[in-house]
Amino acid sequence: MTRAPLRTVRPRDLAAVYTQPNVQLTRLTRQGRVRKLAAGLYYALPDDRDAAWLPTLEAVAAGAATALYGDRVPVLMHLTAARLHGALPRAITQAVVAVPTQHRALRVLDRPAGLITFVTRDVETLDAVLVRTDLGPALMTTPEQTVLDLMKRPTLGGMTGEVRDAVRTLLPRCTPGRLDELARDQRMVATLARLRAEHP
């Protein structure tokens, strides 16, 4: 498990190692070495952390999506990317991940509140960079891509005030030419026009 991307696995991923993966995962969970992330998903705690340690929701979301879709396929986006860019001062209880095919939202089980929302996107066309999370490296959208995504779907997650604040914080870090290029390539020209009208 510790060698899995973002230390996160499904029981069937361990079939080559254990004859009864579910039994082993239950045992490791009881020992405090593994935690159940969501139905059918588990992550291993880093060796230097005790059983009380909790990774960020962004890390857990990246781990879940990576276990489901593969390493360096999912992309953390929208308010989740904004949070990783430092545009949201406080933690939120939702994470948004771009994935290539549809998947239902996952309720996170390792904390009192936490929801991972999957958004179907052509992940290969997203402007993304690698970021280090508590569980390992993952992809997230660049400031330009994040701003366009926030403007295109301001009600995603039901946090419109946070979306406005994040756009205001991230916009000065964006290169105008890169915004133009992404908007053209991803059919978000109207979104960019609205962005510039609202944030002259």
C-alpha cells in the first residue's frame, strides 16, 4: 500500500499481495496503520504520522481519484485548486476533482464532514501542474485554468462567495495571454468575457 500512488488503494488492488485483501485491510485499519477513506477505498498513513493524524481533504480527494482512475490522470480543480493555490484561507468540506468518466460523489469517512465531487472533463486538455499533498504528488489546475473554471461554474459546491473571493485573489497571478489561449481552446470565450467585465 505504501508504494501505491498517494498511498491509496481499492481492495482488489491488493489481490496479488493478499489472498483476502478485505480481511487484511480490516486488520490494518484496527491497528491504526490504514484508514478507510470511503466505501471500497483505503489509504495508508505515512510512517512518520501517528493514528490521530488526518491528511487534508485535498490529499484524500486526489488519493481516491487516483485509486479509481490511475496515477496522474485526475486533476484537482475549481475551489479545491484555489485552496491549494492559497486563494482560500480556510479549509472547506468539499473537494472537486476532474476525471475522464462519470463517477458518483463520495462521502469521506475519515472525518465528520467531507464530500468528493467528480466532474467529467477531458483531463488531458486541462492546464495542470504537479503539487505535493499530504499523501503524495497530484495534478491540479493552474491559476488561469482555475479562474476560468470558477467563472464557468460559480455555483458548483454551493459556495458562490468563496468562488468570488478566490477569483479576486487568483486573477492578479494570471497571464492575460494564457487566459485568452485557454478560453479559445476550451470554448470558454464567453466565460472569459464575463470574467473581464466583472473584474476589470
